[in-house]
Amino acid sequence: MFDLSTLVAEMRETIPLTRALALEGLRYDGNELILTLPLAPNVNDKGCAFGGSMAALATLTGWGLIRLGLGERRLPADLYIQDQQTQFLAPAWQQIYARCSWTQADKDTFLNNYAQRGKARASVEISCSSDDVEVCRMQARYVALRPGS
Amino acid sequence: MFDLSTLVAEMRETIPLTRALALEGLRYDGNELILTLPLAPNVNDKGCAFGGSMAALATLTGWGLIRLGLGERRLPADLYIQDQQTQFLAPAWQQIYARCSWTQADKDTFLNNYAQRGKARASVEISCSSDDVEVCRMQARYVALRPGS
């Protein structure tokens, strides 16, 4: 079964930067994923979270949500980030949580498209919060391609 | 004197993620900054560069260019990334180079604004390349504020 712990183990094994970020999985219910980072390894010169860490967390959370869907359907794919718009809304002074969700209809459409065509795109929004304040918001588009294509 | 080696030493001391990225300074001529990352610590599940690493490099390169200008004028400031749009154009299979420049007129306007008002914004574009292919482009806006404000 491809679940949240499989995802995080895979990320930590194949993307070494996730270990430096100290990325952890928090929750996945089939349509929403929450990943989290502690502040200490992600601090900046001001003592709050480095924007690059927050953006990496958001990128991984959108990627992870789609990767989980592909894994549940046992669809092998190379999943790439294609473009993103990121707004940094406030400094993060605590643990950072990133949340990304899609409706069952959007998930089904994406996975059916990919299963049929071997290529599909998904646009998702990721929201990062710290100490109950929204600190960063990202609109991101990903593309899934047949492995090695 | 606040120069490229001062900048990179400051980044590596105050932003621990830059050590995980293995960030290095390559060149600075007063108007253009080039920073670089090796592939190995920044690889992803496909064996090319993690998008989050490329975006962090681009974020740091824009930030670094403005930080150098502030440092040259001995203007203390808290410099924050405010928003960014990032296009991932191609996978990066080698060392990644990020380049960011501003004209002397744009640099002077930003620094004079900041010196007079204690707050200024700058919009810059950062281009990342690998093996002579442009792999990532970012439009980023930064804001400089009086320290601790």
C-alpha cells in the first residue's frame, strides 16, 4: 500500500534535501496532505523561516499529494513541478505546516487522464501556516509523464 | 568591505539550509551575481535537480544581489522575499548556476529609496542554467525594512 509513511520514506531516500529540511508527514486522508518542517534547520538571518525552505515544503506537499494518488492506483510516473507562484505573507517563527488538497473529482480526472494518455497536468494550491498564521501560499502546476519519457 | 565571499560566508552561517544545498559564490561584478549548486546534494527521485533546490538557489541569488548592494552602502536592513513566479523549463542534470543582475540605475534607485525611507522594494529576474541549458526562471520581489521593524 502506498501511504503517507511510504511517501515520506521515499522522499527522504530519493531527495536528500528533504533530510536537511527535516521533512515529516503529518496527515493524509485521501484528498488532503499535510507535511511539516521544524524551524531550527530552516531558519534564516532574521531568525524566522527561510523563504526557500517554505517554498520547498510547499512544492513537496503538492507533489506528494499527486504522488499519493498515483501510488494508490499503482500508476508509475515521473512527476515534475512545472511552474509556481508563491506569496510570502508573514514571517514564520515556529514549526511550519503545509496543506494541499484536491476534490475527489479533480483527483479522478487527473488519474484517469494519466492512465489513458500517459501524461497529465494538475494545478493545486498549497497553504503554509505557522502558529496559526498563514505564512505562505503557492499555486503550483505539476506534470506526470511516463517514466523515462 | 562587503563582497561576494562575505555574502556567502554570512549565508552559510545564518541560513543552515545553504550548507545542505552546498551553495557556492561564483562571481559578482557590482551589478550581476552568480551563485551555484552541485547536483549531488540536490538530486531528486528522477536523478536530476530537485525543483525546490533550484527555486531556493534562485531566491538566494536575487536576495544576495540586493544584500550586496545594501552591504556596499553600509545600510543595515532586514531583506525579505515577498513573492515569486517560477517556471521550470527543463531538468538539470549537472551543476546549476543562477544569475541575477540589475542596472546601476535600478540599484541606485533602490538603495537611495531605502536610505531615505527605511523601506524599499526591488523586482529582479533570476535565470538558472545547467550544462548551458536554461532550466529555471524566476521573477522575484524583495522588500528591505529597517532591522527589527
